[in-house]
Amino acid sequence: MKNKLHFDTTLGDKAKHAFLALQKEKESIGYYALPEQDITDILEYCETIPDTIESIAVIGIGGSSLGAKAVYEFLKPVEKISRKLYFFESTDPINIKELLSKIDVHKTHFLVISKSGTTVETFAIYKYILTLQPKASSYTFITDPGSALEKYAHSINATVLHLPDNVGGRFSVLSVVGLVPLALCGINIKALLLGASNIQKSFFEYGYLHDILLKKSLFYAKNHAQYHINCLFAYSESLKYFCEWYVQLWGESLGKKQRNSAFNVGLTPIGLIGPKDQHSFLQLIMEGTRDKSVTFIQIEDFEDEVKIPETTLSHLESLDTLNGLSFSRLINMQCDSVIEALQDEENIPLDSIIIPKINAQNIGALIFYYELLTSLVGELIDVNTYDQPGVEAAKIILKKKLTTI
């Protein structure tokens, strides 16, 4: 993975202190250890799921589903998938019925994921599906040790898997939360973790990404009052759900009151997919208020050389310049052209990430890169990156409303 910054910033004491803070966090924040974890138990668990199971369904919301969905949708077009993976993550009744129409509940294994063990959306959906498939063996529950969900699962003799200590939901994709559903679908989770491990070592062992991540996070922190909107512009449809994962990671981690002041801070995340969003959001970036930074993500080699036919269309001869061009080259030319156009504008901070090709190792690297970047920015803007009091406030109000129905 290559990352090029199209802006200048100088490292100083703040960057050094942020790096030391992350080194200290490794002692208590669990996600840092995930790339080097022993996955023997996960792989052995996956062997217990019968071959008669045709599909896997995750019942979970937010951090319980977005990460696995991002990886699955990125790899699905190019990897050999052994089972289809579905995500029940909304209480929208039409969505629930649509998903159920795609699966045979008697040939599906359900992963019910809730860190707290009491997530309202998750258990509303679970209760409904339970009426269709009441067999306890059709469910595996993933939760924190000692949660109410673990006690329930034991009461029906269902399998329980535990989250590692101190791993928050939005940082949990490389834990059992993401690895189990992905492994059950035939995705190479060893390669996924290897990609994350490479990023971890590059940063903490002063490799190529050490200065890149520090410079990028320092720029965001120094300029977060002006450039408070961060656009992730990914030039591949396969990264659509990665953008959704990034929106949660960035928004829920960085939108906070500062630890040592009463100020509300944060960087608003926006996920975009090129080239289609060139025809919607690009105009706002190009000529709108200078409050946005932009990160472009490109796939260097799509490993697909399908080409535009050598066809001439009457009255459209000017478009013959497309003839014989591969779509993979065209989409990257489109991205490069947008980058060049924005570089000609003033006060639009840009950087670009190039992924060599679509595989598990590279998406694992991209995930851990963004997790480290989030932790660095959170440290530099002085927020608690790992809590979400705003989300909890809404949950409390909902639970009160439910008791008055």
C-alpha cells in the first residue's frame, strides 16, 4: 500500500508525543494486538459448522457488522466464496423480509453479535428470526464475557464466543467479530491479519508509514477547525462498504467533547465512490467552501483487462478515443484527472492511497492503517477515541420509551 501526501506538514514534539501515547495505549487498548493474535480457536470453531450450511447471517449493527461487510464486499467479486454472507443490521421491516427471502433459514447459521449483550436492534431482529428457526444449534452468540447475552446463550446450550478485552465495536473487525463470519465464507483471514501486521510494524518500527501517518494526523489535528470535513473518495465499487465502515470509525471516534476543555470537536467523514460521485459531490469540493480535505483510494491493478470495443458510433466519433481502452485503466485515468484538477485549486488538502490489487492482505492493511490514523488524530485533538457517550444517550432514551409503551 502506497500513500502520497499532496500537502506539506512538519513533524514536531506533538507528533512525537502522539506516537508515544499510542505506544502506551498498546498496553490497554485491545485492537493493537489483533494482527498478531492466535486464530487457532477461530479456525477450529469454523470446522464445527456443518457442510450442509449454505449461508451465514450476521445479526448485529454498527461495529458488529460494518467491518465484516466491508471486507466481504471488497473480496466477493474476486475471491472464491464458499458461503454467502448476509447482514441483518436494520429494523426496517421491508429490509428484514427481503433478506429472509434470499436465505433458507434451515440452511443458515446465524451469528448474533452484541458487545454489551443488550443491543435493542439486534434482539428485535433475533426474536423475529427465532420464530422461524428455533433450534439453538443454528445460532452462535458473540459478546463480552459475563454479559446478559452470554447467560442467555448458556441457558439454551448455544455456542458463545468472546470478544477480546478492551476492543471497541468499531475497532473489532480483526477480532472474532469479523474473522468468524469471514472465515466461514472461505476468506483467508490469515492474509487479512498479515496485511494489518505489516502496517502495524511499519508504523511502530519506524518504517515507511511511520512519518506518513504522523504527518497526516498532525495536519488533520492542526487544521481541524478549518478542514473539519474529511472526504474518502474511493475509485472502486468494491470499496463502497469500506467507506461506510470508515464513516462509523471516524465519526464515532472523533466527534467528542475534548478531554481537557468544554469544546466540541471532530472531523465529519464523507464516503464517496468514483467515478459516479464526480457527477454529484465533486462540484462542492471543487468550488464550495474550503472546509474539506480529500483522500483518494485507487486500485493499481484490477487484474481484469475487459476493454471498450473498437466501435464507432454515428455522430459520436469524438468518443473513439475510448476504443480499445481497458475499463481498469479508464477508471484510474478518471481518478488521476480529478486529483490533478483539485491540485490546481487552492486550499484543498489532498492525499492518495494506492492499493496494489484486491485481496485479503491489502484490505487488512487498509483497515489497520485507518484504525491507527483514527487513534493518532483522536490523541492530537484531545478526545477519548474509544468511548461514544452521544450514542449511549440515545440508547437510554429509547429504552425509557420502550418501557412506556
